Amino acid sequence: MRAFVISEPGRSAVLDVRPPVAGPGEVVARVGRAGICGTDGELFSGEMAYLHDGSTHYPVRIGHEWMGTVTEVGDGVDPAWLGRRITGDTMIGCGVCTRCRDGRQRVCASRDELGIRDGRPGALAERIAVPLRSVHELPDEVDDAMGAMVEPGGNALRSVRGARLRPGDRVLVLGAGTIGLLAAMFARADGADVHLMGRSARSLEFARRIGFEQVWTRDALPELAWDAVIDASDDPAMPAFAVDLVEPSKRVVLVGLAGSASLVDTRAIALKDVTAVGILSASGGLEGTIAAYASGAVDPRPLIATTVGLDEVGLILAGNRPEGAGAGPKFQVRVEG
């Protein structure tokens, strides 16, 4: 089968590789759509932290935002799964440790991270094998494009849940990329008063275009009482800025990851009685995201700038924006096989 492979920083190709076989408790899916994420860009550039701590080694087969159709089931899996449209969790724990047994497989010390850490090849390929325990079925109301947006949506939904917003609460989302915009969408669906702060004029104009009127640069940010601040940026200065901004005894949610250390004065957290919440993954947010997409409460499709084929992925990771692409931050890949 064809798969997108990164061989070293800045070098990639679509190669013929051995197709997966469903092991016990696993399914194989024919991939329909997959998303390109900022983490994929870091694996392409060589900046990803896992490449430096030994968790990931080249060659890497990336892709962790995906949907597909089950074509094969392994021993112990009901054949009724054949033909079903699915997506899956990126975090695949060992299934037996204490963390996995109490639902914290996302922080299992022996976890695979699909298409990110060594162990599980990713979804930018014609077929993918995953454990059934990581699978979530997609209803007819969630089309293929939405299905491949479930994983980023799960990160955003968990971020909004971490903020513990009540209807009417004022929330500031730092960062107008995919996760920030999705977090804003989920917060809006929950009845919050949503504000967005970003850097580029293009991203802020796009946010206005999809219905967010309270959009600011840092210089223009009004002095308001923020019931929660969600940092979905990659700026190492933003976590400390979020702590400075948030109302005492309220919440800061950290879902964005910077390329260098983010320094926060813990005295500010303690003296303001602030709760800081870290969000690692979509685990625990996938079912809620699917339900929100299916009901129409949140529609992620306006964020998709364009859809390309496997052969164009390397160009996008190298920073090229396809001609005719929309203004949205997300690129998807139509995988044909």
C-alpha cells in the first residue's frame, strides 16, 4: 500500500509499504480522510521533542487525525464492525497498568501515540491497524471531513471542560489556530462569552468570518475580567500571560505547546488561587465531540482550507499553501486506496 514516510528532517516520500494485518483485538481500516497537524510539522522539521528524548526515531509514518472504514477484524473482534465508519484515539495505552485501568491511558508510561511515537504507524496511508478499544464509530450525520476533525475537536472540548465554564462566563482563547478556534466553537455552544486573541491579521479576519466578533491582538485586548483563559498558542510567553489575565480563583487551561520552555511564576498562581489545567490529548473528549458534530452544535468544516492527496503532503509540511486554498488553518488529505 502507499504511505507517507518522513525519512529525516525535511525529507519525505510516498512509499510502497507492507499493509497492516489485524492482530487479536484489532481492526484494519481503509483510511478515507486524515488531517495534517502542527505535531506533524514538528516531526517533519525535526523539532519534535520526542525525536530528542528517544521516544521517536526516523523513519516516521505520521497522521493521527483520521477517519476510515473497517475492512478487516482480528481475533476476538465482532465481524459486525466490518464496513463501519470509524475514528480512533491517538493515545493507545498498554491496557493493563493502573493508569489504563482507571481510564488514564493517555498518560500510560508504555503508550503508543499513533503516528507520533514509535510503535504505531500513522494514518497518512491507505490502511491503518488500531486496537478496537481505541475505536469510536461515526454516525451518518458526521461526514468524512468532520470525522477527521474529531481528534482536534476532542482536544478543544477537553480544554473547554477544563475551564469549567458556566453560561455567560467570559473566556479568552489565546491562539486562533485549529485548536483555538475549535475551543472557541465549543465554548460558544455552551453559552460562554467568547473572545479570541491572535497574532496574524489573516487568522483574526478568518475568526471574524466564522462568527467571532470579539477578536483581538495583544495590543488591543480590552481590560476585562476573564473567568477562564485557554492557551491554545505555541508562544512560550502565553502561559504566564494567561495567569496574569485570569480572575483570581478561576482557571487557566494549557493545551498549546511551545517549542521552548514556558516559564510561569508559581507565586502568581498561588497568590491568585488559580487552577492551572494541562490538556495532553483528545482522550475522553472524542465521544462528546462526535455528538456535538452530529447534532450540529459545532461544525468544524469551515476550518478546512483545502483537501489534497498523499503526494502533496510534503509540500504542505514544507510550508507551501496550495493555490486556491481557503483561509482556514486546517489541511486534510484524501487518502485513496
